[in-house]
Amino acid sequence: MKQFIYLLIAIVFETIATSALKSSEQFTKLIPSLITVAGYLTAFYFLSLTLKTMPVGIAYAIWSGIGIVLITIAGIFLFKQKPDLPAMIGMALIIAGVVVINVFSKTSSH
């Protein structure tokens, strides 16, 4: 169970870092740039802890699936970026894939 907490922390920090990356304006703004670097360092550290006990393919599927949804939500609220219907359908399919992996796969953890 601890690996899922580590993975959730990694996903949250990756979402923060990606949002800050947009705000950094190609690393021309100091504070968002520092948040980006610190966020990615933290995210990858916790992802590395996750990979001690979880297969990399499963961890990355969960990371990318949840990360896509969180960064889309951040984009809606922070940057007024509204996804269209095909984007929403695609994200729903990604979420469905993450659920299938976690509910039905025997390889989700050691």
C-alpha cells in the first residue's frame, strides 16, 4: 500500500511542476522555474521509491493516467483551457485503463 502513497505523491508533484512549467514562460520567470525544478525532483524521487515494489509499466500507466486528468483539471482552472469532447472521451478511456490495471491485473504490485 505504501507504494501507492509514494506514487500519489509523485503524481501530485509532477502536476505542480508541469503547471509551474507553463507559468515559467520557458524558464524566464524565476519562481515558477524553481517550483518546476523542485517539483520534478520530488516527483521523480517518489516515483523511484514506488519502483522498488511496483513494476515500471504499471507505475507509469497509473502515473500518466492520473497525471493527465490532474493536469487537465489544473489547465481548466489555472489557464482557462477547456478540453473538447474528444479529449474528454480520451481521458475517460485512459481512466478506464488505469482502473482495469488496478482491479484486474495481477502485476500491479509484488
